[in-house]
Amino acid sequence: MAFLAQLSALTDELVDAVASIPENQSQKRQACRESTLRSLRYHNFLRTNEFEVKDRLAGLEERFRVTGREALADAFKKRLGIFQPYHNKWTPDLLHFLLELSDKPAQKSRLADLHLLTKPTEEPPPKLTWQDIAREDGWHQDKALWRTIDYAPSSGDEDDDDAQSEVSAASSTTAPSSPDRHQRTAQDLIVEPLDGNLLLKQAEDSQAWRTATYAADRAGWAKKTPISSLQLLREVLFMLGGLDTTLFDSRCDPVTDYQLVDVSWQTHKALVTSFAECGRKLAPLRSFARRKEHVPLLQVFQDSLQKALRSFDQELAAIQGRFVSLHQDTVVSLVGILPELGPSLAPLYALSSIVRRLEGKRNTHAFQYLEFLFDAVGTAQLEGSQQTYKLLGSVFFDCFQVYLEPIRLWMEEGRLLAGDRAFFVSESSTKLPLHQIWKSQFNLLRTPDGTLHAPRFLQPAIHRIFATGKSIVVLRHLKRHESVISQRNRNEPRMDFATVCPDDLEFAPFSELFSGAFNAWIQSKHHTASATLRGLLFNSYGLSQGLDALQYIYLMSDGSRSDAFASAVFRHLDSFSASWKDRFTLTEIAQEAFAVCVDSFRLLADVDPRGVSHSAVTSRGSVRVSLPAIRLNYRLNWPVRIIVPEEAIQGYRTISTFLLQIRRAMFVLKHPFLSFHLRGVAIADDLACYYLLRTKLLWFCNTMMTYLTAIVLVPNTAKLRQGLRDAADVDDMVAAHSDFISRITHESCHGPKLQPIRECMLDVLDLALKVEDTHQVEMANQAEEEQESSRLSVMSSPYNPTKKGGRRPLRRRKEDEHDDEADLDLEAVIKKSTTALDKPYGFAMRDLHSDLERNLRFIAGGLRGVARASRDEASGKWDLLAEMLEVGIREER
């Protein structure tokens, strides 16, 4: 009830405030009150739909633009953007309220009204005056406070108000009062110096030698202005400090108008020239230190030079201090000043030499002075100049700290500084696939002559720095870089002169000390990143399993699985079927054959378009035509593809094709195309020659298979596994796998040096197909003759079976019943696929045997010759293969 009473009271106030109905219209007022109260009581109080408000605001802006009020629409959009940061839960209600209050905003809104919405200016507080302060503190009526006191000797102690001057009226502000006749002025503070003219005259006389002139002597030569040793010493110190002097010009050359008193001209000239030479050596140093540089490496070098020069200037100032105010007799030794400054000048001379070398070269790199500094530190150590060694070493490490910053950023976070031209790593602007990040995303910069764009003393460690940064980049893509970043700077050794070159190792070469310290610094960052990435490749992304799969598929390490795949392909070729060209059929055959040992969903097969243009007869008749066109693809995880790039897969395919070609020859020799039972009697010598030839070809294929498997693939595979386990980083793993591919390619006779020998091997494999085709043609001819004889004998017989069924056709293979080319006469196809027998069968077999013997001799002799002429590691294995093949070569009788 209390809520209803409060609601009724609030409703009355609302009606009075909004409707403003006179009291004499009680019925209208009561009806409005009841309607409002009913609406408030039965309202569900749902929140304003903020999405509807947003749509209405967008529609309002669009209405402004449709009606041609672009300026109003832009102003409206701008105010909405300004209001966005202040969004809270009541914002939709406030905007909805404003929308409900609006009345035809597209027609009635005026953009000029926005200028009326200005912040009210705050009135400044009243100005504080001395009257307010006096009134507040209660001393505004104390006139004695403003009385001026006369401190003259004639003044007494009596307080006579009439004798003293009255204070002027207090100022209305805190500004000082105007001075009266008793206030002191600046002229009252002037102190007249005692003997001022005498001191000025002494100063002018001490510097008169600078402007003194003398008449020419009798010979017409101008006389020299005599100067004292003290004057010359001060000028020398000013000149060494880089100041303008009278005795030396801007290039530090001596001015010949002056000469030491009581000293011959030659002696004076030699002495002044020695001082001028020192100034000329220091001049490039001071000039470079004053230059404005924008490259951080050169800026830190300038800072180091300025510190060295500042220390030298302080030493000059200390020497000058000894001769500023002389209260006793002091010996001024011009000859002794150079030995005194010698230890300080020696390191400055070395720095000046570096600056001159840096300015003497054109298009020098910013880091080149680090190379000069590094060499100068080593030279100073060899010369035994400890002060020069320590100063140059400190300057070198101060500058090297700046060069370390991009290296640290690269090795810890895998990032490059934008616009840094001194660093030796560059990033490709093209976004590459993930598996190409390691090889192609980042590159080492090189100069036009091929050298690395980095200081010489860092080049032995460049590749480890490069590999560490790339490891961090790969780990970032794998979302595993947090653990490496958390360990940064934990074990980082210091790289400063005191740490790298301690006093107890002063006889150790600087280059060795720096190399050891920098290698330790790199190892603190390199080991963590490399070990983490190596562990992920082996444990999380299946590097070992991927290599096993590649060996199963390409290197045919499992003979039964490889035979299942090869036999299916060979049967399609022998049946003159086009199915071997279908990549879906090949994929199905490969996945079914290798399903036991690899992930079959990763295995795909494809055919090179250049290998499918030949006819079925041509594809079957040579190992060079069809088999190289078959390409098996195994999809590895992208981190594993860093270790096994596409170039390595091409090497795998080369070996796989060669193994497949050997298996093709063995398949043909072991599985004859047709099988006839001859009823006639063949010549024994011809059959003996055939079986001898067939046996030798089988022996050659088995020898090659044994060589490739036991001598090439198995040892190199074991060496690859050991190399991957011992690799320090991913670059070493990539190099180990690349070396593996290179070794098996060369040892399997696929290098450029053995191309003629490899072609001869393929001739021998093609010879196996020719032998079987020739033999089958002869067997088919004999079968036809036997069949024809049988037919004639049957026709001459009173019982003629041809009257019922005719001649029985030759048998065909079952697979041909469903092939497109199954209607071909197989014997005719065989005859077309081989060379026509222009000579009897026996002569053809003997010619083929001669070709085999000739090819074997060429292969064995070529391998021997290449092995002897080459220093390659594979030469020993080539010699071993030649020895294996020479066993089967028949000696000429």
C-alpha cells in the first residue's frame, strides 16, 4: 500500500508538471491521472533495445544524407564517435530519449546551433592586493610600518615622527612602491677599482705581441715578432685543445711571423712544426666529434670520442693551471711538454687514424669503424701500450654494445629493427608459406663482392646468430616461444672490457678473448632456442616418423610393400591399360600398398603430363618413358618440411624412379608376358643363349639392387639418423639431410659425372624388355605355326572340328577383358613393341647378348675411370660396384 501511495503522489506531480491542466478541469485532470497511473502500474519496465537505437541512429544519419544535408550528417557522425568512449549501461536509454524528443530533425535542425554549445567560461578569482592582505592581517592602520629609516651617522635614536618622511600611500597591488629620494640606485652600487687603468694596461701589454709589427731589415726581409716560451706554450696548449690561436692557423700550420727569443729560426721552426703535427693529427678527431650523425652506431662512436677528448682537455687545463698565476720562478720547458702529453696523445692518435680511414673510404658501412677499432686494439696490445690498449678496448666495447642491440632483439624475439641498414639480416616483403619461412623468409645480406654485410670479427658466428633468430620465428608460429623468451637475460654474460679482458689475462690475444666471450654470449641464447625447436620436431611433429615414411615410399626399405605397389603398376603396363595414367587409380594402389607402414591419407600419386603423351605400346616398351612420370607425394607436417624441403623430395624421387626401373626389368624377366607350351623342338643353342642372357640380366638387376640397398642406402640412412641426433640446431639438421640426399644421389650414379654410365645402365634395363619381347615373338610365331599345322591336319581329317566351332583364338590375360585396348591382338602388339626380327631368333639373341656384354664393359670401365679420377667420397663405392659387375663379364675368347 505504501508503494501505491508513493506512486500516486509521484503520478500527480508528473501530471502537474507535464500536462499543466487547470484545476477547474477536474474531470480531464483526473482522466489523465488515471491513464498515466494505469500505464505506470502495468508497464513491464523492459530495457531499451540498444540495437534498435543503433539502427535508428544509423537511419537518421542516412536520412540526413538522402535529403542533401551532408554537413549535418558528418557532424552527427562525429558527435556519435566522440560520445562512444563514454558509453555505459544507460547510454541506450539516453539516446532513445533524445530520439523521442526529436521533431523532424532532417528539416528543422540547423548546423549553426552547434556553435552555441560552448563550455561556460569560468570567471577568474579576484586579484589579491596589499590592501586585502593588510586588512586581513590587521596592519593596514600601522603607518610606522611603511616609514623609511635613515641609517646615516647623523641620525639619532629618537623616534621623531615629524623628522622622518611619511610613507607614501600603500599600493593597491603587490607591485613595488616607487623609489623616493632616500632609496639606493644602481649607480650607488658602482665600485671604483683601485689602479684600474694600471691593470688594463698590463693586460694590453701582455697581448701586444699579437699585433706588433716591425720594419724590414736592410735586406728587405720582415723581422720576426719575438715571443717568450710561456707565450708559445700557452698557444700550443690552446691549439691542442682545438681553439683558435695566433701562432697556428685553422689547419694547425705554424705562422712564420713569430719566433722564440734567443733561439735560432731553424730550432724554432722544428719545435713549432712538431707541435703542429700533433694538432693536425687531432684535428680530424675533433671535426668528427662535432659532426651531426643520425646513425646510432656513429653516434655512440662520437660520444666515446668526446669523452676521450674531454679527458685530454682536462689534462691540458691542468697544465695551463700551473702557468696561470706564477708566484715563484718556474721553468717553462717546451721540449718536456710533448713527453708529458705522450701517453694521453697515443690513444687519440690511434682514434684519429681510424677516423681518417673511415672518411677516406667511399660508401663505407656504419659498422666498419668497429673493424678498425678491433684491429687497433689488437695492435696496441702487441705493442705493449697498456694505456692505448685499455682506452681503445673500452671505446670498442662501448660501441659494440649498440651493435649488439639488433643482434639481441633478433636472437631473443626474432624481430628486426625497421630501417636498420647496419644489421646483416633482411626480411622478405612477400608473405611466404610456413614451410618456407626458414629458407626464404629471411636472408643474410651480402656486399656486391659476396662477403657478408657484417664485421669481419663476427663472421664465424653469423650463421649461429641467424639460425637462432629463425628458430625463434618458427617457435612463434608454433606458439611455443614463451618458454624461450622467459629465459632470456638469465644467463647472459657481460660484454665489457673489464669482464672480457681482465688484468690477469693481459698476455692472452685480444681476438681470442673476444671470440671466447662472444661465443659464450651467443651460446646463452642459441642453445635454448635450438634445443627447444629440435625437441618439438622430434617429439611433437614426427620428424622420425616422417623420415621413416619417406624411406618406405621412395627408398623402398620394405620390399614386400614396394613389390605390392610396383607389381600392380607393372600389370597395368603389361596389359596395355591406360589406368596407370590415372592419378586416382595410382593413389588407390599406393595407399593400399603402404597402408601398413605410413599414414595413407597423407600419400597421393600423380603423373607428369609429359609422360602420358606416349602410346600404351611405347610406355610398356622402355623404362625411360612411363616410370619417370609416376610421382608419389607424401604430405609432411610443415615444421618437418623445413628439414625436408621440396628439393630433397626431388632427390628421393630420383632414387625411387631408379629403383622402380630396376624392379620393372626384374618383373619382366621373372613374369613372362605369355606362356606357351611348345610342342615343337627348338634349337638347343638358341634357347641356351636366351637363358644365359636372361640369367645375366637378372644377375645385373640383383647386383644393382644389392649395391643400392646394402652399400648406398642403409649406411647413409644410419649416418643421417646419427647426424640428426648430433645436430646443434635446425641448420645443422637441414645440412645433414641435404648431405644425405647428395650422397645417395651421387653414389647411385645420378651425378653429372656419371650421366653416360647411368644412361648405359638404363640401356641394359631396356635390353631386358627387348629380350623378353623377342623371345615372346618367337614363341608366338612357333605357336602360330603349330596351330596352323594342327588346323591343316584337322581339315584334312574326316573329322573337321572347324565346321562346328572354327579356329580357337589365342589365350589372353584375364585383366584384358575389361580394358579399352583388350581387343588388340596381343601377339601383334608384342611384334609392334619390339624390333622386327630381320634375322633368325638365334642371331637376334646373340646380338642382344653382345650388346649386354658391351654395355657391361662400358659401365665397369667407366666406373673405374671416374673413381680413379675423382676425389669424391663416392669414388670408393663406384670402384666397388665396378668390381661387382666385372664378375659377370665374359672374357673375350
